[in-house]
Amino acid sequence: MQKSKGLLQEIVIAAGAGGTRRSPTSKEAQVAKQKAKSIHPPIEFHWHLPPPKEKKRSFVSKDSFKAILTNPLDSFRSKKSQSMKTILEGVRNPKDEQIVDSFRELLSLEGHATGKHYDYHTLLRFLRTRDFNQNRAKEMFLNYLKWREEFGVDAIAKEFKFEEYREVKECYPHGFHGVDKYGRPVYIERLGMVDIDMLLQKTTIERYVKYHVSEQEKTLHWRFPACSLAAKKHIASTTSILDVKNVGTSNFSKPARYLFLEIQKIDSNYYPETLNRLYIVNAGSGFKVLWTAIKAFLEPRTLAKIKVLGSNYLSSLLEVIDPSNLPTFLGGSCTCYDSGGCLFSDKGPWNDPEITQMLHTMIATGEECEDGGMRGQEAEDAYGGDTDNLQVKDVYDVTPATDETSGGLAETEGPDRPSMQKIRAFEDLLTEAKIKIATLEAALEDTKLVLRGLSQHLEELKR
């Protein structure tokens, strides 16, 4: 996911963290050169939509014209549906597609029944992370399927409720917040503010790991598709920021080390190629000592995606993220005051009513796409089967609402609940009406083009 050799540079603590650059030795340069062979472009690299080609003017047959006038919406919906599918799936690299087909055939010949996890993008992720070595990719992929079954990933995505969500975020600040300039989700952690003792009073390591897996599933099946529709191109990775201000060896107690290693193992082994770039900011001398040890657990491909920065990190972040999508504590302009802070807001396209309405429609119609996430049935499983009235924010903030006046939990049943349901239903209808109006306007433009073409054709026949 990194940009070839340009990103394969020595990872150093930037000025401002007390570190200095040193020239790599000849041996290090040789190792770096060998690693560069296994570095591939970002996973979205080949999935840009092709540039629009200039359309040649053509005349419409009488039957086609009649069909368009009879039911213009059907014609437009078909085009729109195909366009959305292209965005979600991306434009495939023919070379990659051939390798994926060969890999799928290898799995089939060895008796591994194909299923929902054998889609193009999932197989490609495992191939890329193993440098397209099919035998190594096969071993990793089969271990992934085995882990999903043994760990009960499908059941976690469907049934797991993390009621301690907000309490955990108080002692472990983290969350998704907006998108980068390419359209990828931005994920932020404030590692220096983690209180591991308090965390273990609010939850257990086992429950937190399950929560982490459920978030990974939601990112694959909901956030990436929403970002793809918003950016009008295939999105399949995240840009992450890790704030390590005041982090030192004292922060990594035995429980903290175990939790870190468990999450790192899950992300590396079972969700490969979903990280585009990781910016570690506010790295000081204490973190330098830890970083030396941490690097031993990371693969070269992962290290190439990491940029470690000191206190002068803002210019690097602003190159890839707009200030409106950066919290003020990182030098941006966003506070998310109404949500109780940026890391509680879950701000992003996955909470945009028009985008979510499109995704709801695709789920309801069971529209298929091979994007590695966002299949109708999988989305239903991931959100407990209730997608008709899905409020996306509720998916991530599963804690009951807090009554600000009393400081306690608000009642789930009350006199205002029917009113709120009516308001939400009205909002859904309004969003649907906007989409239908846009559809009619586009269909009208298509009809105008057809009429103009027929008029020109009649003029030519008169000559």
C-alpha cells in the first residue's frame, strides 16, 4: 500500500523528538533494496475509475426511444446501479485478476470449497501481503478461514454488544474521524492517554479483542463501501494516526504488552493490506526505546507504511488530511463539540444520510458486489439483521444514551420515543425523495439528449 521505493526510506525519529538522522550502512542499503522488491503500490492503485471517453454521437432506434419514453427510470436505474457497482468493486488490474483466478483455482483443486470469503479483493489482499507467492498466501488464507470459524467472527459481528463502549473510550481514547484527501477513513489513537488499569476495570482483554474484531468487520463491510461511494472510487484501506505523547516504557505493563501483541497479530494475520499509512506523532525519547523493541514484531511491508514523527508533525499530516478532518489536539480545526469530542463522533461518510440511504438500498435489494465487504447478507449479519431502520451511528455507539440533566442513563422507552421514530421515518422519506428527484432530473436530461438526436436525424432525412 506504500508508494514503491519512494516510501522505503529509513524510519527515524524526526527533529523535534530529540533524534538525529544517520546515513545507512552499505549492508542496510542492500537490505532496503531487497525489501523494495516486495513493496507494492497502495491497494487502491489499480482501482481508479477509467477516464471518461468522448462519446460518439449515435442515433437511437425507434424501439429504444419508445422504451426510454415509456419507463425512463428503469434505464437510468440500470446505469446508476452499474456505476455504483463499478465504484464499489473498482477497476481491476488484468494482471492481478489473472493471478487471483489462478489462486482461486488452486484452492478449488485442493478441495477447499469456495464461499463468501473467496471474492476477488479478499484473495488479492492475501496474495499481496505474501508478495504473490501462492503457496504462502494459501497457508495464510486458510489459517484466516480457520480463525474465523474458531473465534466465531461471524457471530461476533452479528451478536456482540460492547456496552462499555463510552467508558472504555474515556480511558483508551480512539476512534474514526473523517477521511484523508484520497477518501480513506482516518483512524486515531491517543496512546499516551491510555490508562490500562482503568481499562481493565471497565472491560476485559477478551472483550476488548472481540470489540476490535467487530470494528474491523464494520470497517470492511460498512466504512469502506461508504467511503467508496463518497469518493466515487474504490476505497479499501485506512490512514491512521498514533499520538504517543508522553509514552515510555512505563506505559507498557504486562497486560498492555499482551493486548498490543494480540491486536497486532489479528491485524497482520487476518486483516492484511488494510493499512495505507500510519503516522506516529509526538514521539519522544521514551518512545524511541520502545520503538526499537516494537519494530521486531513488525514485517518489512508494515514498517514501510509507518512514518515516525516528533512534535513537528503537522505539515506531514496536512499533506494528506484536510484541517477540517483533524481534531484540534492534532493541530486541525475540528472539535466535534456536539458529540462530546472528535473521538466520540465517528464522523465520516458512513454517517452521511444520503450515502447510508444508498447502502441501505443495496442491502435491501441484495445487490451483489465483489468488493470484499458490502454484500447484502454479510451486512445484515454484521448489523444484527436489522438494516431497515439502521442508524449507522448507533452501530458504533451501542451504549444507551445519557441523560445530561440527571447524569444517568436515559430511558429507552418514554413518551418521546414515538415522536422520535416519526421524525426518523420522515427524515428517511425526505432522503429517499431527494434521491428520486435527482433520478428524475437525470432521466429528463437523458430524454432531452434522445429527442435532440432524433430531431437531427429527422432533419437529415428531409435533405
